[in-house]
Amino acid sequence: MSEAAVRDAGEGRLELNGVLDFDSVPRLWPALRAQLGRGEVQVLSLAGIEQANSAALVLLLEAREQAQACGRELRLESIPGNLRELAELSGVRDLLGLD
């Protein structure tokens, strides 16, 4: 399994990769927050996530809040099935903008 990382994919896109868990999310958040604060990010892809738990939900909620604070909406793409299930069980589907 890979360590969690955020990568600027250009054209307003960021990609999250690796494992998002209780250990990696606190280390990853400052880098993600800095990227979101630049203002052009509109899409966050989770296609590269290998494994995730409820800490990932908190990260995604914080990312959307950070984007809103910068005056824009952050669209999430390629959300793994287990995160969709956790969002449903936690009652945060709407907060994450999941259809």
C-alpha cells in the first residue's frame, strides 16, 4: 500500500493517492489545504485511493469546506465504494455532494 499523497494534475484538478486513514489524514491535510487555498482547484479525484476509513470522510468534508471558504464548490470524482457506503451510513452524502 502506498502512502497518502496529493498531486496537482493541472487545470483545476487534484488527485489523492494511497491510503487515507487515521495515521495518514493528519499528515496529508496541510498539503491538501495549501493546494485548495490557491483558488483554482475545482475537482478532487480519489481514483488513486487504495484504502480509506472514516478519517477520509472527515478529510473530504474539510476539503469541501475549505473550497467554499475560497468562494467555490469542490467536486469529488471517483469516490471508492466503501467511502460512499460510509458517507451513507454517516448521513453526509449531501454534504459531500454525492448523487
